[in-house]
Amino acid sequence: MNARLEKKLRLFTAIVVVGTVAGLSVNFLQGRTSHASIVAGSAYGLLLSVLLGGIELFILGGPMRDWLGRLSFTASLIARSTIYAAIIVIIQGFSLGELIAGLPVETSRSAFWSSFVSAAIIAVLMNLTFSIANIIGPRAFLNFVTGRYHSPVEEDRFILFVDIAGSTGLAERLGGLAIHRLLDRTFRLLTLAVVDYHGEVLNYVGDEVIVTWREQSGAIDCRPLRCFMAMRDELAQASAQLDQEFGVVPRIRGSLHFGPVIVGEIGDVKRAIVFNGDVMNTAARLEELSRSVDGGFLASRAAMERFSSTPPFALRDLGRLPIRGRADGIDVLGIEAPALT
């Protein structure tokens, strides 16, 4: 199954479960505990979660994603909430929950507005959750909620650094506003490959994106390597459009390393989950070295030895290269065929 679709279906399932439970909870809070009332509450929760979750993931997060992405956080929240409200009005107006449960339809205005306000609050909270998760990243949001990294832990991770080649020259050529739009468009394209290969965007730093995998996930089918090549494919497929809009087609270089990192929450006013350790520093320095090798990509032998299958393309052993901060250097491999022109 397509990884993007698989991710959406998992999230959709979670939304439906949470929505149905929320519908039941609203009924209990309102003192409606009869069997028919439980059926009605479940029906409302199920209908709302299926419709709102489906529209959010497959329409607002699909064909309308680019349009909504151009809006500010507040404007996007208002647009989404307006759509949510219209759906809630229809479901509540026709009393679909009562009809499904075989209950008499409540026609009083007070009953309608009471149910509408309850459902609207849940819908807006869901919408706000989607928006916040989109800003900080779904996995980071889940990690904050569950407190996974509230106390720092050590994890073995693949770390992929991806850099846009010649970004300084591009900035001088295009100007500040245009280079920002180009970076935004490029990172959006690169993120498609990250989702396809089950990676996690750790951070955007200037003209770089940092992607990570836990050992068990990243080792499957050489996902970090495939992700990097898929990033290049995404840029190649969008080359005509990018050239037409910006007059350039960005190229990327990258590096991959593996090892133990310390992951934990840090900060107060702006809380964040950060990765620290020698692995991060080494991956960044390998990315610097990748700028001077054919193919524009370097992978440490430590990372290559963790894969559970043969790499999907030819690599060449570059031996041990000197690297800043490591007296003994590091064993690396590069892509066999040059990929930068």
C-alpha cells in the first residue's frame, strides 16, 4: 500500500475511534444513559468523525492542501472550522443520531443548539489539534502528549542530512522573498519522500532538512537511502514547473550516519524535542564533505552495516576520510554514478 495512503488510513481509524468515544462521552455528560441514547450518541460520534476526518485527510489534506498551505494559521483554522460547522449543522439539523437510534426527533431550538455547541467544540478541538500537529509534526505532537521524551532517553537512530546545493548563489540571484518561496516549495516536495519511506522530519535549518528513523524502521529496505533518491526524483518530476516559476531547479546533496543519540524535551517558553550527540555532529560534517564528491552523497559504514537488505543502487567504497572533530576519520561510501550536473 502507498505509504501516504497508509498513514492517512491509520490516522483516519484513530479519528473514528476517538470521535465515537467522544460522542458517547457527551451523552453521558448530559445524563443520557439509556440504550437508545447510547446508540444515538455513538451514531453522532461516528458520523461526525467519519465525515470530518475524511474531509480533513482526503480533501483538505489532499486537493486543497496547497491552497490551505498558503493561508495563515488563523485563516486556515477559520476556513476548516467553517466547513466543519456546515457539516455539523446538517447532521444535527436532520437529527440523524435520533433517527438511527429510533428515538423521537427533538425539534426544540434549545436542544438543537445544545447539541450543536457540544459537537462544535469537539470539532474545533479536533481541527486545532490537526493544525498544531501540522506545525510541530505529527510524531513530535504525539511524543509531547504521551511524554515519551519528557525525560531524556538514548536511542539508536539513522540521521539523514539533506542540503540544497548552491543555495547562497541562488539567494543572491533570486532575492530574499523568492528564495524563501523556493525553499518552501522544495521542502514540501522533499517531505513527500520522507512520508513515503516512513521517516520523520526532525528540523529545517536554513537550506537543510534533517530526517531521522529509529533503527528498526530505518533498517527495513534501506529506507534512508531510498528516501534520498526519491527526493531527487521528486525534484526531477517538478523540474519544469520549478524552472518556469523560479528560473532554476534546485539540486540536493546529503549524508547519512547511524548511532546513539540523546532525545529529550528542552526549553521553557518554547518547548522542543531535540536530538544531541556525536552522531548529529558527524552527520552534519559528512554533509559538508558530500559537497566535494561525485554523486553528492556520503553514507557512513556504520549506517550501511545496519541495513537488512542490499542497497537499491551501486555504491563505492571511499575508504576512511578525515573529518573535523574525529582524529581517526570515518569510513564512508558514496553513490557510484554522479547525480549532480
